[in-house]
Amino acid sequence: MQEPAGTLEIFMPRQDLVVTFVEGQLLLPMAERWIEALERHFARGLCFHTFHDWEKMTGYESKARQKLTSWVVASIEHIASATFLTTDRMVKMGVTAAGVATAFAGLRMQVTSERELFESALQGRLTASRAPPSRA
């Protein structure tokens, strides 16, 4: 999805894995589209490991962060893990704030500013067994 201030791309390279890329600003319409895109998979009972390449993200609307955080907490049984790559200080603060809410719901989000660590974790997940992830 492209907006004047930024771009959101969502990929599902396999049934148990979601990868997002954000460049520029993450806006509320983008967050709403993201939720819409994954809700149909959640309705089928799927659970995902998620990786968010936000290295080129420069900011976000507070309403977008709030909407995504509330949705993740409400959908926690469908998210096995969440790993973020970001170098922007404000984006990192937003992810950290969202991580407080998700931690109470049982999801500890991983955040790194090192591309090599992020890509290594993603590659590890891509080559891992395709068994459905569990929230156990």
C-alpha cells in the first residue's frame, strides 16, 4: 500500500510467516489495510511468526501505532513471535511502547538495529520446520 508519506508491503512467504516492510511514515490507513489483510488468515486459525523490516521507516501516526497495538493484543493467539529492525529513534520508542502492552498479553517483541541479526533470524525462521507455530 502506498500513501504520499510512505509505503507498506506485506509478504507471506509461507503459511506461518509474515514479513512487513515500511518506508517513510506508517499512517492509519496503512495500519487498517494491514489488519484487513491478516484478519482473514486469523479467522482460519493460523498463527504467524512476524518480521518487520522498518529500517527505512521514519515515523508513524500515533493512531496507527495504537490501532496496531490494540489489534495485536486482541489477536495474541495468532502471533507466535515478532521481530523488528529499526534504526529510527522515534520508531524504536514506539515499538518499545507497544512491546509493553504485548508483553502483558504474553508476546515479547524483539527489536534490533542490526540488519545482520534481523536477517539471520529471518533466514533461520525461513529454513525452520514448517510445522505450525504454537503459542505454548
